[in-house]
Amino acid sequence: MMLRLFRSSKRSFDSLTEQEILAVAIAAEEDDARIYLSYADSVRAQFPASAKLLEDMAEVEQTHRNSLIAIHRQRFGERIPLIRREHVSGFYERKPDWLRKNLSIDSIRHETEAMEEQAYRFYVEAAKRTSDASTRQLLGDLALAEQGHEDIARMLTEKHVPEDVKSAEDETAKRQFVLTYVQPGLAGLMDGSVSTLAPIFAAAFATQDTWQTFLVGLSASVGAGISMGFTEAAHDDGKISGRGSPIKRGLACGIMTALGGLGHALPYLIPEFWTATITAAVIVFFELWAIAFIQNKYMETPFLRAAFQVVLGGGLVLAAGVLIGNG
């Protein structure tokens, strides 16, 4: 009873017959070809050269499939057993297309390399389990082909994605990342870090109560995060501006807004007032310089100008909060 409960529903690789090994390989090559074509469709609009590369890789997978079907027909006939890699324990798996949407071009390139590396390992193990000389030779040849697929990809890249095109595609991908994540996230971080300074430090100096100050900071940070997130998501659907999914932008903006405020609210969990306040002030210092660094790195704002704007603005808001709290 217990053995039946914990027994895997998948077949072990060692239990497969030679015919079943061929069937798994045929299904895997079919699936990989479809994945490459799906990747090609997803990047065609922005990266047509890489889409052509992926189509060529799908064509190679179809060639492998045809070779495997030919050897199966020769040895076992026309009927191919219905067994796929997801039925085999320890076999590499592929996620369905709907779980792989919106992958970056770099992620797709890395994924294709991982797919070929995993296929190589499968064919090496499959060849060890095969006694027929012709089948063993085919599986060994396919293992070498998969191992050399990186070279094929490199040649196809040189053909369809020369260095200047790849640089342009990388620049497009970087720009999309900045528009979708960095820009709204930076706006949220600035708003959360700067706008909550005055209420948090005003509450701190007015009450001298660290717990009450923490509650003010928590409510201000969470409230600002929700407000900024909804505002970012609602004001631009991204279709015309090209800034990407409003949900992703809203989440980036809202989360970073909340984190920006919580950074100097959390120190007020420390019971001793001056220890908490000095810790919060130090964190504010690092927050403001981090904002200046992000502006310089991703938004190409000169560092001194970014530092002057952010640190000066933050300092003025901090001073206003302290003065109001002491008033």
C-alpha cells in the first residue's frame, strides 16, 4: 500500500525498450522544433533576424526527427508508441508556450543552448542502451549533432544575425527593459523614498514614539505604493508608447514605491528613539545615492547632476519633516 502511494507515475529510463527510446526521441525532436518556431513567432516583430535563426534551428530538429522515424520504420514498422519525455522519470521537460511568453531575446538564446545540451545528454544515454548497430550509430550521430549545434547556431547567427544586427537587437531589448521595469520602478523608488521623508520624520520628532512613527511610515509607504502602482498601470496601456505591459509597469512602480518608504520606516521598530532615527537617516543617505546611481546607469543622466537633484531634493524634504516635527 505504502509502496503504491509513493511510486512514481513515470517510467524509469532504464525500463524503456529500444523502440520506446526511439519514440521518445521522435516526440522530443517534434516538440523542440515547435518550441523554436514558437520562439520565432514571439520575436519576429522586434527581432526578424533572430526569428529566421530560430526557424533554421527548427528545420534542423525536423531533419533529426525524419532520421529517427526512418530508423524506427526500418526496425519496428510504422506504428510509433505513444510515449513522450514527460512520461519518463528524470527526462528533461519543456514548459508549454503560455508559460514562456514575453521571454527576452537573451533568455531565448540561452534557452536554445540549454535545449541542445540536454538533448545531447539524452542521446548519449540512449546510445548506451541500444544494441542494434545502425540505431546506435544514428543516436551517436545525433548526440554529436546536438553537441555541435552550438557551432551550427554560431554559423546561423553569422548568417542571419551579424554583430551589428545583434547589437541593434540587444539595444532594443535593453530599451524595452528600461521602459517596462526601470523607468516606472525608478519613479516609484524616488516617490517612495522622498515623499515619505517628511511625514515619517515629522511624526518621529513630534511624538518621540518609535512605534507610532513606524505605523505612520508603514501606512504612508503602503498607501503610496498602491496609489503609484494603480496610477502607472491606468494612465498608459503601452500600445502606443511601447512601454510594455501596464500590469508589469504598475507592479514595478508600486513595489518600488513601497520599498522606498519602508527603507527608512523599518528602523523605527528599534525602541530607542535616537538609534532608530540615526539608522533611518543613514538608510536615507544610501537610498538617495542609489537613486542617483540608477539614473546614471539606466537613464544616462550625468551622475553629478542626478546626485545634486536627488540628494538636494531629498535633503530639503527631510529638513522640512524635521522642522515640522519640532514645530
